[in-house]
Amino acid sequence: MPGERNQAVTTIIDGRTRHAVALPSARDRLLRMSVHLPVINGEPGPVHARILVVADVLLRTLEADGHQLIWACEVPDPSPERVRTLQTFMTALGVHSPASFTSSSGEVLDILGGPADVCVFGDGRHDAEPGVWVGVGRVDGTGAHGQCPAAGEDLLAIRLGLLSRPYHRPVTLTSSDVVEADRTLLRWRERVAHWACSPSKPVPQEVGRAAADALAADLGTPAVLDLLLRAEVADGVPEGAKFETFASLDRILGLELIREIGRLPLREAGLFRPD
């Protein structure tokens, strides 16, 4: 968690050994990450969404720990049209853009300035790659379309649904799961906008420590989301502290929980119109 991670060492279950390993601590240079997407037939799908979300949360976690990081996205046939489609898809998912898209492992080395420290995959076909191997589980289910958004569709509900499960395990995401995630996002955004009107209070120390520990232990985003659920209804936590908790953790989760700040009073008055 931002401000609570100075002593935390992020560990990941290496996809090759199935053992927990500490991620490199390269304070004197940029950490290097490569993200490998499988073949895209038409639009990006649920597997691509999950790989990109996991890579993005890992990037945000390492940056919150004081690292600087550069990453490249390796994808078959990175034509200009495909790259534009992926960029639209990533923006809708709240994923930060890579330094470059490429189809060549050699180009990845050139882009990153050396071998990757961390490699994120959706399958086991790249076990010859150097660095820590982050293996992302498959996605099944009728709700896991994960495609470029239609008008009015919020792919951050897909992101929330994926973050609520351990990233390395296979997941089934149903339409009901996505609808429930979307309702949770709407509720949280409205409450964060309401809490933002209260005097600011610090994030409770025990919440900050628990969030930092969960993220450092193999990107435990389900535990972080559980902390938010408990903080939401905690009677003893001031609203200003609830706001700071949600805003701070959202820098890692990337769910745009502060989106409605400044809009809620207009909506209640019937004056706000979505873009």
C-alpha cells in the first residue's frame, strides 16, 4: 500500500518452480518486465484481460515500493490496427501502456535494455525465458468476454472480478459475477464521493500494514478487496479515513474509485449528464 511498503519485499510464486521467490530489488536501474500475450483472434479476450491486469497490478505494487519499471508487451502480429485495438482495450481495463509492442523476443531485449527481471505469461510455453516467471491462470465462464468495450460498458467490472481471485488459479467468471462487480463499483464510487466531503483522516495503521503484507505475498488482491469491504461498513472508522483508505488502495487496484468525486451532488440534483 502506498506509504506502508518501505520494508515490504514482494514475493511471487514462480510459475516454473512453484516456489515463492523475492522479486529483484534493482534500486540502481529500471526493473524490466515482459508481458507475453497469446494469439488474438479478432478482439482481445478474457485471457488477455487477465494477463494485462495482473501485470498492471504488479507494476503498480512495485512502483509503490519505490521501484521504477519499464515493460514491453510481446504479441503475435503487432500490426498498427492490432496495437490500436490493444491500446483501447488496455485503457478500458485501467492498464498502463507499455514502452512498446513487439512480436520479437530480441526486440524485447533491446526495448528493455537487457533481459527481463519478470515475465508474465498466460501459459507454460515460455519456460526458457529469464527472470521470475509469473504464470496467470486461465479464465472461463459466460461473463468473461473481456472484449473491447461497447458504449456505456465498464470493463473495470471485469478487472474487479479478476482481482477478487488469486491470479495464478483458473477462474470461472459468470455474467452474474460481472453484474455483481459492477454494482460493487457503483456503490464504492458513490460512497467514496460522499466520504470525500468529510475532513481527511489517516488510513488506519492496521489496514495499511495488512494491505502491504497481502500485496507483498504473491499479489494478494483478494485480501486487499476484503479489507475494503470491511472498512466500508466499519462503525469505528471515520468517513475521512475511509476515503483515504479507498483512494490509497485504488492506486494499486486501478478501479477508478474516485471517479465520482465532484459529480455526486450534480447527479443527486439531476444536473449531471455522463460524457
